[in-house]
Amino acid sequence: MTAIGLDFNLIRQRHDLMVEVGTLELALDALKQRREEDRAKLLPQIHARMQKLNETLEHLPA
């Protein structure tokens, strides 16, 4: 694979991760409209996924 191909793959990977982070942020906003028991169940799952995504983003080359 060429350097351009590698660069594009990293850009695409970063983009995909950032889109997923954005989706999770929207989900956090939407939780405000949910019942308390739904929020209590979903909030830890969303935060855990967000943490994994952020850790992955931190380890990608700039």
C-alpha cells in the first residue's frame, strides 16, 4: 500500500470514529427525554463507548 493509501485510511478511520462520537453525543442529548430507568441503564453504556472511542482517537497518528 502506498503512503497516500495509508494516509487516506487513517483519515477515514479518524473520521468514522469522530462520527460515532458525534452520534453518541446526540444520544446523550436524547437521553434527557427518556425515563429515569432508561437513562440509568443507557448512560453508563454510552459513556463507556465514548471513552473507548476517545482512547482509540488518542492513539491514532495525528
